[in-house]
Amino acid sequence: MSQVVFGVVLGVSILVFAYHVKLLRRTILLGREASVSSSFSQSFRQMLKYALLQARMLDRPVAAIAHWAIYVGFLVVNIEVVEILLDGLTGEHRILAPYLGGFYDAVMVISEVFMVLVFIAAVVFLWRRNVLRLPRFHTAEMRGWPPLDANIILWTEIALVLALLIMNASEQLLQERGIYRRVGTFPISQWLMPILERMDNPTLIGVERAAWWIHILGILAFLNYIPFSKHLHIFLSFPNTYYASLEPSGKLSSLPQLTPVVAEALGLVETNSTSSEAPSSLGAKDVTDLTWKNLLDAYSCTECGRCTAVCPAHITGKKLSPRKIMMDTRDRLEEIKRQLYKKGKWEPDGKALLGDYITPEELWACTTCNACVRACPVLINPVSIILQLRQYLVMEASQAPETINVLFNNLENNGSPWAFPSADRGKWAEKLLES
């Protein structure tokens, strides 16, 4: 019966997770086509450097070490999780031990060491967020759900580690009492044995089984929580860094809708060679006007705040926060995703990313310095979204700030940003020529 129950729980959990992954993919692909690199080797090296080796985490040693402990610990401890899954499906106990021999002891030792490192790292992160209260974790957008989400994950990691250590400690006692066969070496969890040793065998077996179920159910719950959490970056950081542009971060791309129109105006192509159809909407008003890579960026954001911490506009008191741009984009996507879940399709709801989530004031505060892009550990590009929203304001809504309208008028009338006629362009150099 236990195997049947476990199989049903596991199957339902995997199906629910697969459904939400499919829904997430469908939501991301609502975005426009994106221009991505065709160089597999360069993109793959980029993914290894930034997603696997986490090169941009190293500038903050404490955060980097703690993040590495959780990251590697997640991978190592999952070896024992695989065994738990096999035990649950087959009804065996420590099914891998006979096949791995002495190597099994080494795996258990490494697993326990990393469990402690994960525990310490989670405590460090909780301390930094809730006691030290680092400023970048407490800006205007980091209220309500975002900090709660981070704390839920950290406390869950602590609970999962404790459950696994209690399971191992109780098993060691049961092995010593001859109830379970002797397998594995558990150097860390043995320190919990004095707490449990006064229990009789049935109670101890109950504790071991309860810890086993708590851990695996916690893992499955965590798996299905991830699609609704900022911790989606655990999976999405790899494709996001792979598809990130290989071009310099400051390079601005042209609008593909305007390229044929401009080429015709400059006489680079014959008039009748361009399409007579009007170009599609210029820039972006809602998330469906952005590229799918922009939407993937939004879901890959872990809300670490490194982008906002280095943004000169934010530092000088402007309303702009690059992290908020990404969080707003994701919030709008989540609203659309809920409609996809309920109705099976997306229909305009009268809302838009621009106006309902992000204000023009935020957009025009950006200096396009790309400091946020260079700071992001997983190569997210908030500037790309900002520029597309600004393009819509200028080219579709005709809502450019007055200072920019003056510049446009000067360019149109004088061929330069300044209010001087073209004939006077060289006057600044006259005295230089005389000397």
C-alpha cells in the first residue's frame, strides 16, 4: 500500500509540474521572435561561465560562497533523493548500497557534509535579509510577496535538511539495534543520535519513516512551488544565459519594421521593392510586444537587486529600479498566464505593461549605461525592455519629453541636435584656423 500511495503522489506531482512548465513555455512564447546567436560554441561557453560556474557572483564573496554551498549541495543531496525515490517505488531500503559498495559510504559522507553547508548558507541568507536588512533587499518593490517568497524557500531548505539528518540519525540507531542492515556512514547526523536513543524501536521506526515522508513530500512540494517563485531561475538560468546576446551590452538594435522604410527613404532600395503595407506597432506597449527572450529574462530574475544597486539613476534618487522593471514584466506575464489557465487562450484585457505596471517616469530616468546588464549574474537585460517601451512612447504614442521633442525638431530643421543652422556648423573652428 505504501508503494502505491507513493507512486500516486509522485505521478501526480510530476504531471502537475509538467503542466505548469508547459503553461510557462506557452506564456513565454507569446513574445515576438528574438534574434539569437547561431554560434553554439560561444553560447555554450557563455552558459557554462555564467550559469554553471556563476562567474558574476564572485564580486561578493560571502554571497558567492553561500550560494555555491546551496547550489552544489542541491546537486549532491539529490543523489540521496534519487535513492529515496527508488526505495519508495520498489519498497526496498537503501537500494543503492549493495550496488555502490564502499563508494556508497563516500556518497553519504559528502551528502551529509553538504547538508550542513546548505543549512549554514540558508541561515546566512536569512540573517542578511531579515537581521542585517541589506538595503538592496528592502527597496520599494521588495514588499509583500517577494521577501516572503525568499523566506519560504530558505526555511523550506532548512526543514528539508533537518528531515534528512533526522532520518539518517534514527536509521543509524536502528542499524545498531539490528532492525535495519548496516549500510552507509553518517558523520553529521550521528550527533543527533543522543536525542533519539531513548525511543523504543517502533517509535524510532515511526520517526525514521515520518522524516522520510516529510523530506520527499517536501521535495515534491518544492518542485511544484518553483514555477510560481523567483527560484525558477534554478532551471531558467541555463537557457537564459545560453540565448543571451553575444553582442556588446551597449549595442542598440534597430527596429526590423523600420529597416525597409529607412532604406527606401535613403535611396538604398527601389521604391517599388518595399512592401506597401504599413509597419506593425513600433516598440512595445505590453509584454506580447516584447521578444520571447525578454519574457524569458523576466522569469529568470531572482530579485537579487544587483542591477538596482549599481543603477546610477536609482542611486541618485530617481524612480527607476531595473529589478522592478523585470518584476513588473513577470507580474504582467503571470496575469496573462492565469487567463491562459482559466480560458485556454489569451485575450486583451484592457491592461498593459506600460501604464498599468511601468510608468513613463521610470523609463525616461534610464541613462542606458547598461550597468544593470553588466551586473546581472544570469545576463538579464532590463535596458532592452526599457528601450522598447520608450520606442512605443515616442513613435506610437507621441509622448516624448519636451527636451527630446526639442532635439527632434532641431534634427529635422538643422540636421543637428543644436538650434544652429547648418551653415554655422564650422564657426566654432574659425579662430583655430586663424591661429
